[in-house]
Amino acid sequence: MNDLSRRLADLVRGVPGVVTLYDASPLPSRILEAAAGIGGLALGSTADVAKSADNIVSVIEGDDLTAISVSIGVSDTASASAVCRAVHDLIAEQFGGPSPDRTISVRISSIG
Amino acid sequence: MTELDETGLDGHTLDELSDYLDRGRVPADPAIEASPGCQIALRALERVRTVSASLLAGEARDTADDGWVATIIGSISLDARAGRDIPVTHSDPSARLSLTEGAVRGLIRAAGDSVGGVLIGRCRLDGDVTIPGEPITVHVDASVFYGERIPDAAQRVRQAIYRDLGRHTELVVEAVDVTVHDVQAPGTPGRTPR
């Protein structure tokens, strides 16, 4: 799972206009991970961010559905909406195109 | 003293971000750099610093009323919150594409600040931004610098916001309302516009 997440992260970083990847894992899981210890670190600490780097693209596989989520920061030199679609299409391409068994969420969290 | 709402800063405070800028963002703080809210706030803080430094230059800075700067800085943390998801359409029905409201407010603030002679305060999107094609209205508060013609400055802000929203989003912007709250003269207390 980490390999897939890392591979997708590398691909997304290569899309023109993408300047940053943010942690896309759901907030409850981040809270649980932080609470689980990892040395008792507080949420948002440096180590917490470093730990989540391998899963910065969230990939959740269920019985019937795979959900991929990515949160990005984009530059203001290209259309944010166009970059959003380009990131989606690149990820979909890795899985052989669109499928009803898969959702791909791309969220632009900062521009500029 | 007005209490700041800093919930959009992922556990950080504007004071921390201000100190971080003072240090030239060195050493890099991974938690701040990994927070979209902090990134939006840092960019806005940098613009406010640049503008207020040039406006309140030299000795006059010590005697000037910096209250308007504090008000603008307070609004930065509010506007940095992620807020609602604004959809981006795609032909694939399984695609879930969006921009955060915080990202769009940051874009609006940057557009307004870029026109010169103006600093944007609070920014609000009225209307259901979560429904594609739904008309919305943008409201911004602005401080205009002394010597600027207020109607011209407001028009420049409006044009810049329309331009950038049209370029980056699919929002249907029905109106951009600009409310000028005060006029700032170099080294003097803020004045209420006529």
C-alpha cells in the first residue's frame, strides 16, 4: 500500500502546476495515528508529518470499492481546475482508466 | 484585545507563523509547511508585511495606528480555514474533484492585494458554492491607501477577482462587492472614507 501511495505521490508531483502534496488521509485516522503514540507525539508535530510522508496519497481498499484521495497545492500560473483534472486523469490512467469500482478524489487546498 | 480564531491553522498560531517568517522560514518547519491553512496564511502575512512596511515607513511607523493591520491579520486566519468543498466538474462520474473554500478565499485575497493601493481584509463567499453552476456573490472588505481614488481602487479589485476566479474555478460569480472600510495615510491613523 505504501509503495502504491509513494508511486502515486511521485507521479502527482510531476504534474505541471502541482507545487505541494498535503496529507490526504482522513482526519480521524490522522488523530488515531497521532494518539497511537508514535512516541506520544502531538498531532502536527514534525515527526507526525514525517511519518505520514509514505501515505501522503490516501489509498483505501474495500471489498467493492477503492478510494484514492490526494490533496495538493498548485501554483497560480496554470488554471487550478485544469491541474485538478490533469492529476485525476494521470491517476486514473495508472489503473487503466475510469472504473465504477474506484473513486479518485483530488482536492486543491492552496493556490499560489 | 480581540481574540483571534485560529482554527484554520492546524494547531498553529499567527504569532508562530509571524516568528517563522521573521526567521526566513529557516529551519523549515515540516508541520507548518505541510498545512494548507498555514501556507495560505503565510502568503497573506508576507503581503501585509510588505505593504504595511512601505506604507508606514521610517519614524512615522512608531506613531501610526496599526489597528487596521491587526484587523487584516485577524481576518487572514479566519479565511485560511478549509471551509466548504467547491466542485470541479469532470466527465468521469467517479471523479471527486474540488477546491477548498480556503484556497479560493486565498486566491481572492491575493488578487485584491495585487492591484496596488489596497489591502484586502475579510473575504466571504455567499451562496451555495457546493452546487456547480449556482450563482454566488463575493464580498470583500478593503483598506485603501491615501491618494487612491476609492471607486477606481474598488473597480480594480473587482476586475482582478473576476479574472482570477474565472481562470482558476468554475464558480458562477454574480457580483463582487467591495466594501472600503478605511483609508490609510502614510504614518497617520486610519481615517473613515467619505
